[in-house]
Amino acid sequence: MRVLLLFFLAAMALALPSPQHRIAPKVVYVPIGHPSKHFYTVNVTMGTPPQSASLFLDTGSPLTWTNDKDALCLPGSSPSGCANSHAFFDPAQSDSYTLLNQSGFQALYGDGAQVQGDYFTDSFRIGSLPSNLGHKPFVVENLTIGLTKKESYYPKGYGMIGLSLKYPANYSGKVEVVPGDTQILDVMKQQGIRTRSFSLSLGHNDASSGSLVFGGYDPAKYEGPLTVLPMEQNPLWGTYTGYNVNVSSVAFTDSRGTTKKITSDTFNSVALLDSGSELTDLSENIFKAVLKATGAHELEEGANTFHKVCDKIPVGSMDFEFGGLGESSRISVKLSELFAPDEDLEADGSRLCRLMATDDADDGTLGLNQSFLRSAYVVHHLDEKVMGIAQAKNVDQGVGSLENVVEIKPGDSMWRRKE
């Protein structure tokens, strides 16, 4: 009997998959760079053989594009000779390049910037798959990409990866016919991940890296509950165009831990979460409360920019609650996260920091952008039209182990939309 039992246990051990051969979650882990205080990037490759590009990370727009080599580089120059070029593509050097629509690509942005050029498709590689697959990049085939021939966009020399939902076909005022599929999450779901979902962690203001997970989320990156909220429709279009959620309370907590609410009990606003915008857009009364809480002031009357000596920014936080769910949904943003060093300005030998906020939310839609997103861990689930929000941990938010990553699977009750 003992011999049989030992044989049975040995057989069971052989039948169990070893850790390195267990079925891995279908997720893609992508490092996020922070080369400037103004924006975040991800590195990709395109073409055969691969050409490297650094793309501006934007959850507020839907298109992915890079720069045409000839638009950035002098004729005959080597890549190292292309001034300020972090993302350019040479179609002549790719065996897998396919032109889809010459001169058909055009993108307009809220700050007035625009890019235009061709639509093309090619092999697009991003991030890495789980380690048991050898940390291979995820290859996206048949994604429609813009190739800019002309641009007036900041940051100049970078491309863009847009992760928002698709805009209506007539968003720019004219009906646009776009060849193929421009939404990278649509194509990634067709080719590997199980849901159109991703999680985002930018890291704190002084961090050099963050992380992006397609198809899952990483509980090691946040603390407290992960609150699931329904996405709100764009008030102007009556459809889902961006990552809008309901904000039900705004408050400030001072250095003594005393919290003071500055919105009424009936406060109800929509906020857009956008990694591509460095400025937090607030209503006039909330903006005035920020000035009072931080002591930020104009250096010149009418300048419409507000500063504070960097090492005199008060200790405290600006606290947001969502969906009427109270403290369980609270995200606290340190007051220092609302500022960025202004490298050109000093006062009496002390460095000044600029308040990265405006009172431009005139239509009632707040913009909780980079300052907010540095303090939050945010999951975006396009299939269910829901968002998950949690307080980001004060840890390295760069790419870590995939052991903690939870895959977001179709039909998961946690992510089911509740109206």
C-alpha cells in the first residue's frame, strides 16, 4: 500500500505543471518612461526589421502615429543626425510596410495641435508577454497607424499611442473614412488579450518610470479597495469617447489630518481622466480653493499662471471621491503633486514651482489628468464600460514581477457594469 501511495503521489507531481510551465495570464506588461515633467512615453518597434520609436502616451485620444523619416531628418542623414527625433519611421526600410491611404491621415487635438500624413500598416511590437514565453514583445498585426508628413505637435519628435475609445466618425466636423482598425485595444483583443482593458500607473512626480498592463491589473501597485465605477458618456456627444467618471466630492486635508469638504452634498460632476494632459482642469470655485490651500499666486497680475516656492508647498492633500461611494472611493493627491518645477524662474534664490491647474472646466467637465493620475491606479475596461480606481502605493510603479498580475477575463462579475 505504501509503495502504491508513493507511486500515486509521484505520478501526481509529474502531472502538475512546474511554475515555469503553468499557463500564463494573457496580459502584456509595458514600461512607461517619464523623460520630461510634461509627458509620459512607451517604447515600441515597427516594421521588418524593427525600427524603434518612443510614443507619447495619451489616454485622451484614439490614434497611434509616428513621424515619417523625411519629415524630421535632412536628406541623407543618419538616425543620429535627426534633430530631436525620438520616433520616426522609414517605410523604404521595412519589408512588411503597406500603404493604406496616402494623405488621408489627419488628427486634431484640443490644444490646437495637428498632424497629417498617410495611413499605413506594419508589424507593431509593444511591451512583453509573461516570462514563460521568454519576455517576447507582443506583436500587433494589421493596426492602422498614422505616418505624419507635417506636424505642429508638442512634444516634437515623438509619436503617439492613443488609448481612448474611438471618436464618432464626424468628430472633427466632417465624416472621416479610415482604412482598417485604428484602435489598438480592438486589434490586441483579436490577437491575444481576452478583454479590451488596460491598467495604468504613472508613478509619483519624482519617479522615472511607471507601468501599463494590457488585459489585466497589478494589485501590488495600489492600496485599499479597487473601486469599480461606470464610465460616463461624453456630455456633448451622448456617447463614450473618453474615460469619464462621476466625481461626487472634493475636499482638502491639512498637515494635521483635518479634512474639509469644499463641495456641497449634492455636488455631481463628470471628470475626464487623461494621461496626455499635464494641466488639471477645475471649476472656478474649486480652483480658487486650490489657490487658498496652497498659497500659489501670480508673479504678475493677469499672467494667469500661478507659482509657489517649491520647498514651501504645504503638506496636505486634495481628496476626490467618486460615484457617491464616499471614503471607499477616495483618492488623495498630495498638494506637491499639483506643482511642477519651473526651471526658468527663481525668487530670492529659491526655485519656483508652477501650479499645473486651470479654472477652464467651464462646461462642468473636470480634467483629472497627470497630477491626479500620479496618485491613482486606474483600470480601464472598454468592453464593460467601467473604470477601476484605487490609491497608488508609494512604491516603484515601474514594471515589476508578473506574478501579482490578475488577468481581466470576459464575464468577470467584478467588472460587470452596474447602472
